[in-house]
Amino acid sequence: MDRCLLAYDGYSLVFEDRFDGEKLNRGDWNVELHEPGWVNEELQEYVDSEENIRLKDGKLLIRPVKTVLSDGTVRYTSGRVTTQHKHDFVYGIFEARLRVPEGKGFLPAFWLMAANEERYGFWPACGEIDIMEIMGSDTKKSYGTIHYGLPHEQNQGALTLASGCFSEEYHDFALLWEPDVLRWYVDGVPFHEARKWFSADQEGNRKPYPEPFNHEMYLILNLAVGGSWVGYPDETTDFERAALEVDYVRVYQKE
């Protein structure tokens, strides 16, 4: 893989949020609502609450909240924001500077999903691009993944920091998405690349490359609690200080 640093030559900034206001800009972002267990056997309910989603000191904070109810049951809430049908994109450089929470069962993510899933069929045929996923139990490693095909296939790479961890300080996570390549970066350095994928319909007929990664996708930032991949919180998981902290999000496209 080409080890060149991420270059912006020929690209122009087309979307940016530095989260400098008092509240999330609802003209740019949707707040999604979903019940617990909606995907991946996750525990959280996604809600629209300032306790879970707020701006502070020029940062977007997405916080997981654990509440023990009067009957002894536990409720988990968190936040998930998207740009679907407000800012959808085909190709470009997608970048966010952020810091992740540490704790067993946390799974923060910065990723892209198909703006209109029915165009190529629902997940996974429509395609998904995960720019950053970091398990709260191992905050030295960041994963970059594509999901595609029918039946489901994936292509995943990971970067492990030589020192420190992603929960200690902010890092830049980026994706270069062009018609024939997807390349993942951390702090401007590439760590994974994909050049082969496919889409298919319910009858199993493959559609021509580069489908499904040639149509509009939208940005997602969320913080999941638990799930079939990351595992579940335990007595060591600290919810009081946990947050996905986002300094900015930027999208560049060729002129």
C-alpha cells in the first residue's frame, strides 16, 4: 500500500462543523431515535437529550448514561447523529478529530451509510464504510471496515498506536473515498486500503464494480453500549466520565 501522507491537492472543503455554537445545528444534523437491541444486540436506547448529546467548549459530546430504575433494572441511553438527506456525499475525503471513551462495552464510531438503502437493497448489499471504530476495552487500536455483498462480506484493517491510546488525546481519523479505492488514515498516515468489493441483489446476481460504493452516503457519529462484537459493560465500566468528544468534522471533494 502507498505510504504517502493524506494529500488535499485538488480537493475543496464542502462541509465542516467545528461545534462552536451553543447547541447542535439541526440544519446539518439529525438525531436518530432507536430502541435497545435495534442492531448488534446493543444495550443503549438512542435518545434526543442534552444529557446524551450536547456542545461544550467547541466540542460535540456524545455521552452514554446508565440509570438504575426503581425496580432494579438498568437503562442505558446514548446518542447517534447523522447528516442523512441534509448532507449526502459521493466520493471525497471524510475527516474527524476526536477522542474516545475508555471502558468495557463502549463502541464509538465515525462512519458512512447509504443515503437510500433501497437503491441496491438493504444492508449489507447497500454498503457501509466504517472510518473509525474503537473498542473501549482496547483504546490503542482503531478499525477501518467496509461491509458489502449478499451474503455479507467485509474487508477490515486496523492500526495500533505504538504509544498512548485514543482515549488520552485527540487524533485525526480520515477516509479517502475514490471510485476505485478506499483508504483509511490516522493522523494523516494510511493504514488500510480496499480496492475490491461487490454488490448483489436478493437473487444473488452480482452488480458491476464499483457498486455499491458509488452512490450517496451520509455521515454518522454514535456511541454504542454493548453488542455482539464489543462485549458488554461490567463493574469496571465508568459511565460518569465517558464521552465521545468530537472537535470537528470535515468533508472535502474534488472541484
